[in-house]
Amino acid sequence: MESDVVSGSFNGILAGSEQFLCFILGKLRKAAEFLLFTSAYIGIMAVAMTYTSSSLQNLPWNPSAAIILSFVVFSVYNLNRKTDAAEDALNHAGRFRFTSRFGRPLFLSALAAYGGALILAAAAGPASALLAAVPLLAGIIYSVPLLSGFCRYQRVKEIPVMKNIVVSGSWAIAFSFLPAFLAGTFPDVHSLVVFALIFEYVFIASVLPDIRDREGDAATHVYTIPVLIGVEKTRLFLTAFNLVVAAFLLTIGSLCLPPTAWVILLISFIYSQFCILSVGQTRFDNFLIDVISDGEFLFIGILFCILNTGFPAL
């Protein structure tokens, strides 16, 4: 009898612990979905990217630059959700349900964020305001059907490769030049390093979801690189692109960067290559793309923070 009581108590504790664990995991899952689906996560990543840009250009840390670029990225991503609703419904059902449910507050917060970014940038001068506006202009060109009536494509994003070039170029311009202008300096060879690094990262990060979304994009007649040449050839293309940019930047970096920064650049290229080789190979593509790949500069930014805080002489 006593053993039955002990066994029952143990089973009760075990069941209670299991329920508590499920409750905690459920809350963590909802928190993660909130960060990802509201684009707050990518906004945090933009802060780390700004820190990386400042570190590579030997610029003082400027919170205004981080706030402006974080607001810009947060806003552009949420505005794109509005124009990409048809594709999202096929490719990312969970995110589509969330953004459909909270579409109005997300849209209003995106407008408010970009308005705040432009006001902060304009306070530093017209050049900074123009640079802050580049991703918005690129987003309009990329997503809005401006080509209707001129050619068989309606949006730039429907033209193969063009969407990746437009997005990568706008991010590279904003993240490499805005911190320099806000610091009162002109772009130099370090800015070129940042430009190429950001362009390479965003280009790869914009093609990886196309691998995941290949079937949905094909169904909606969005001719991305994977739709045109297939997954394996896309992986080979991205690998070649990553290696070419890596060789270019590591060569330049050896001439103008300290060895520790050069090593962090190398780590960045290895990180990107890991994502290229992994996407489409597991059941966790959403996590790989939305967390690991999109969060690359969180990792790189932390490395630069450790370097600048613990080893400033290096």
C-alpha cells in the first residue's frame, strides 16, 4: 500500500513536471514566433550588422545609426509581407496566419518605424536621409507592380536574379555608407569591404528562402534562381559566389584590416557556406533560414564586440 502511494505521488510529480515543461516550451515557441513573424528578430540583427560595419570601418559606435537601420529593416520586412501575401500563403503558412491576424498593427508599426528612421536620419543631413530612404525605394521597386504594361513582368521581384541584386544592393549601400556619414567621414576602402560583405550576405540570405519556397514560387510564377536552374545548381552557384567574394575581400582585408578582423571575415564566409550546404538537406529549413542564416550577423557582431571590448589593441 505504501509503495502504491509513493508510486502515485511520483507519477503525479512526473505528470506535473511534464505539463509545466510543455507550458514553458509553448511560451518560448510563441515568443520565438513573435520575434520572427513581426520581423523584430531581423531588426535586432540589423543592430549587430551596424556594429560590424562600424568596427570594420574604424568608426565610433553610434546608437543613432543602429536605431535608424534597425527601424528601416523592421519596416521594409513588414511592408514586404503585405505585398508578398500570395507567396507567403503557400510557402510559410504559419507566418501568413500571424501576419494576416495582426496585419493592421504590423503595417502601422512599419510606417511609424520608417517615419522615425527618416526623421533621425534627416537630422544628420540630407545625405543621411537619402541613404536611409534607399531600402524603402528599393522595396517599392522590388514589390510594387510598376512594370505592368511595359513587359511581361509586373514586378521587379519577378525578373530572375533582379530581386536579389536590388535587395542586396540597397542593404549594402545603407549599411556601409550611413554609419560613415553619421560619423562625419567619407567612405574609404573599409567601406568597400563592408559593402561587398553586406552584399554577399544579403544575396545569399535572399536566395536560400527561394530554395525552400521553390514549389510555391513556381506555382505563383515567380521565377527565382532555384525555379530556373534547380536546387543543386543553385547551391553550386552560391558556393562559387561565396568563394569569389571571400577571395576578393580576404585579399583586400589582408591589406587594410587587423589580423583578428580578417579572421572574423573568414568565419563569416564559413558560416554562409554552412547555410548554403545545409538548406534543403534537413527537415529544419525554416529554422535554418529564419534563425541561423538571418542571424549570421548576430554571431559576427558578438565576435566583434568581444574583440573590441576584450582585445581593443588587436
